[in-house]
Amino acid sequence: MLYKRNPQLNKHGELIHLLSIEGLPRSVIHHILDTAETFLSVNEREVKKVPLLRGKSVFNLFFENSTRTRTTFEIAAKRLSADVLNLDIARSSTAKGESLLDTIANLSAMHADMFVVRHSESGAPYLIAQHCAPHVHVVNAGDGRHAHPTQGLLDMYTIRHFKKDFTRLTVAIVGDIVHSRVARSDIHALTTLGVPEVRVVGPKTLVPGDLKEMGVRVCHDMKEGIRDADVVIMLRLQNERMNGALLPSAGEFFKNFGLTPEKLALAKPDAIVMHPGPINRGVEIDSAVADGKQSVILPQVTFGIAVRMAVMSIIAGNEA
């Protein structure tokens, strides 16, 4: 049965945690995207609230720095009328040596209903989900190099919004693939949703060797990688995760793999340009592209709030 293979699903195949896009049925992904669409109008109301999580407590546990993701999760939870607590990790007991599970146990004793977790160690949200009370739900807000499922889902929402049909698209993911949890989540989502050609584009030092097994085409030439693409997803260089010199210089990277108007012209005329942020202008993307008419980077942020509202409302409504 589904729930025996996937800890994110209950025995009815319903979502109770969001830990990874890998293994999620296509129907569950579509349900999240459809639900997010209903929440977009909430963001345009004078009173931007619905009562779906009234009385629930959402704890944001960010063991890694984040601005965009933490803020959008907080906004999403508050728009669902939840009580939100942002744990100050730098001053928390974990900084004094308390284990992750002891921290979770103590927070659970404060009647937490949901943990939104970002952690530098891959698998940390899974560990928390295995050890928290049955009524507590866990959302992975990024773990190590492993997964960033809500970013992957908001990327899918953005693509569907602008391109409608996944089954006719060519999508190119460009940049630092090896260190990117976003790239892995996007690849799992795109292949599950039936995208016929997913390309990963980058220098050999920044593209892992196992990607062909995931059903993607690997390109080490930018022009080949984005030619006739419908969607171009740019990724930043994650210098904080690099050990040793994997690139000659940022300038050399931009010359070969930075997205400029000239390179973008190789994609389809109506191609959209995406980026999970934060963007580094002049490193992976030219300002003329980031601010250009084909860029949908800011709509991604707006859609992210609705997608995170959808995820939290769905899992809170299902029992383990």
C-alpha cells in the first residue's frame, strides 16, 4: 500500500507530511496545485485571511538562514489564521548542545501542530516526522542537498500557469546542479507530471553523474542545453556548499553558463525564465534577462505563498 512505501502519506494515500516530491503520486501534486489556485484570490482581498488553520500552532524551525522561504511560510500560515512561532535557532537550546529530537519533543509539549523545517542535514525532516506525535505534521523547507519540495511545487505552479500543458514542454535547468536541492525537486516533479524532455545544463564539476538515471538529458554546453526550450530555470552558484575550487571564477562561469539575452534568444520566443532566488546578477543571470519580459521570477514568489497555503491546509486536514 502507498503509506508503507511513502511516510508522507496515510493509509488512504492522503498527504500528512510534505518531505519530498520524490514518490508523490501525480494526483497528489495536481491536488496541491489546484488548491493553490483557489488561494490566489485570498492574496488580493482587503482582509487576506481564511480560517482553515484557526487554533493551530505552526512552528518555523530554520536551522539554516533563509529570508524568502521563511517569510513566505510565515505569511502563508498567518493567512490561514494559524498562530506562528519563529524559533530563534541562534539562541535556541540546540546552540547549547540539545539534540534535534529533544528540541522537537520540548516544542511538541508546547502543543505544536505543525513544524516547518529547514536543516543543513539531508533527512532531518524525515527524522522529525518519524518521532513526532501522530497529530503533528512536518513540512520540509529544504534539507541539505536533498529536497526543497515547496519550491519545486511553486515552480510547477508557475510553469502550469504560463504554459498550461506539461506534456508538450522542454525544460532546461541551468547552473549549479550538484549542490541544488531545488534541481532535484524540480526534476522529480517535472518527470512525474509528464514533461517529455528535462535537460540539466552546467559544467561537469557541477552536474552529478547519476542524473541520466532520473530520466533527464545532461548538457555541458549552454547553447545546446537551452536551444528551443519552453522553460529555463536558472540556479545560483552555492559557494557555501562547495569544497575546493570547482570553477575557475564566477566571471568564467557567467561567460559560459550565465543567461544573457543573446543566449536566451536560442530558446523558444515565448520561453519563460525562472529562478528560485536569491539571484546573483552577473553570475548566473544578466540583469536584462532577470528584469526582462520573459522573466517570471517575481510571480514565482507570489505563487509561493498560495502553494505553501495549499500544502499546509491539505496536510492539516488529513489524519495519520
